[in-house]
Amino acid sequence: MEEPRKRVRPGRTPAPAGRTSRPRQAEVARLAGVSQATVSLVLADKKQGAAISEETRQKVLDAARELGYVPDPAARRLAAVRNNLLGVFSFTATFPTDVQHSYYPFLVGVEQEAAARGYDLVLFTGSSSGGAGAGGPDALSRVRLADGCLFLGRHAPAAELRRLVADGYPVVHLGRRDELEGLAWVGADYVSASREVVEHLARAGHERIVLVREDDDAPASTDREHGFLKGLEAAGLPAGPAAVFRSADPQRDLGAGRLRAWLADGVTAFVAEETDTGAAWRALRGAVRDAGIACPRDASLALLGSPPADLADGPQPTGFDIPRPALGAAAVRMLAALVAGEAADEPLVTCVFRPGATAGPPPAGT
């Protein structure tokens, strides 16, 4: 016997077979060929969308109807009521409220800019117990208590952030995150800053330089490596695979023996990336110490960023400083614009070159 056909409501395309989740704004945007911000303005019927053409508005409405898009009622209620609260969520193991933590200066800029704009801050500290984004589809849902939220951290749960963005909730990541479609972010120009450090070493006479970095694909690390290699290429120096040392555990894999082998092979300068753990710089400093190498007499060192607070003793490393308070302020400006339903754009923040005292000319005879 032929099975009865399922009835489909006029004007609506049935959901794909097996689909259990509701369509997201990001899908509506893709189908309509517009940005997610445009979709958010049209579906919310906000006054900021008055400049949107009627043709574009109709494309969005048609796409939403075709996909069967239904706004999240909880998100809609929260969006309709402004609390003048901005959230700050960190994916570090301990929330950065210690003044010596590398993320603390970001919070200084965040607080100052939020206060200037009439916002209070809500600090979401679940990460201190290991619970931040650590399982469950609603791990970040509590941030919706705020009008919008800033996120900090080298490694963030992409799926959860993507879900917030798809729901039209205002989100800004502090640090480049363009691998997540639709996620707004502010960042520093690590590429130009890293290139400037390498060019400084090249002008001093170094012809073989090695970068020490952690073995992951964090955007900040990728940008530093990209700038490092561009600096080598601009100076006409070797920029092949041997110029970059990647390790999941630099303190285990980089020792005095490896350092001496590099020196014997003609390497005269070493550059380490800054991360929230400081693993690469710690490993490089330890290897230099264990090998009995004097810097910059025997070899030059540079750091793409600032050293951890517990390694701030001794000569100031050559490198660059990250304007963390300026980045925090820029993130708040962007988030406030998104909360208001306005277009948001912040340029990359320039890092300041630091001459330091750990780099000089290569040893005589090299």
C-alpha cells in the first residue's frame, strides 16, 4: 500500500531529512547572499536597517521563509531587554584578575572603555574550575545574561562560539579568529611586528635565524610565523622549514645540545613567540643557560611579545610590546556597536618595537 504523503505547509520548504536543529541566521545569510549582520537587522526590524534596500530585505525574508527560520525565543527576549551589561569570558585555566597575568592589561582597557560608554561588566569565571566550554551544547549559554560578550583565550570552543554568532548574539573575540565565519574580532598586527624584529636582526648582520614556537594552529602563532618568514624573505635570508622549530613541548624538546648544534651550523640568532604559557621563551632561555651561552655576545635572542612576569628579570629582551589596554578598549567599542545593531570595524592595533638588550651583531668569524 502506498504511504500517505506528508503535508507541507504552503510557502515553506521542509527541513532536510534527519535534521534536529533549527536553522541559524548564518544559513539565512548564505542563502540570501548577504552578511549575517544584515540578516540580524532585517529579521529584528531594527531602525538601523533603514538603509537596507527593499530588494535585499526581501531576499532575507524569502531565505528565512524557505529555510523555516524561527528566532530563538530566549535570545529574542534577552535581545529586547538591554541591561547595559557586557560580559567578559576567558578560556584560560584561571581567570586573569592577577595583575601579573598576561591578560590582565586587556581587562584594564576593557574596564576603562566600558565605563566611558556607560556599561558595567560581568566576568564569567567558570574557566577557573575547568568548566569553560568544557562539554554540553549550552556551555556558554550563561553569557546571554549580558547584552554581549567578549571572549579571551588562545584556544576557544569553536562550535559554541559559532552557535552564539548564528543566534545573532553580539560576540567579539579578543584576538584574531577569522577562521570562524561571522565572528567579530579585534587583534594586533603581529605580522608586521614580527617582520620588523627579523629585519632588525638582519641589519645587525645575522644570516641564519631560527624561530621557536609551539606546535599548534592558534592564529596568533600563525601570524607571528608568517611575519617572521616575510622578514627573512625581505632580507634575502634562508626561509625554509629549517628556519622554524615547532614543538608541542618546547621545554622537553629544546635543550642545550640542540642549541649547540644550531650554533655549529651557523645559526646566530633565535626568536621565540610569546604565548599565555611562555613555553617557547622559557625553553629558549633554559637552553641558553644550560649551554653556557652569553647573549648577545655568543648568540642573539628576540621575543615576539613580552616575557611572562616571572621571567621579567635580567636584560630586557629585544622584540615588541603588545598594546593590550588599547586592544581591550577596541574590543569594547566593537561589541558596543554590535549590541546597538550597528556596523562594527576596528583596524589592527600596531605593536611597538622594543630594542631590548639581548640582540647585537653576530659573533666575529661567523
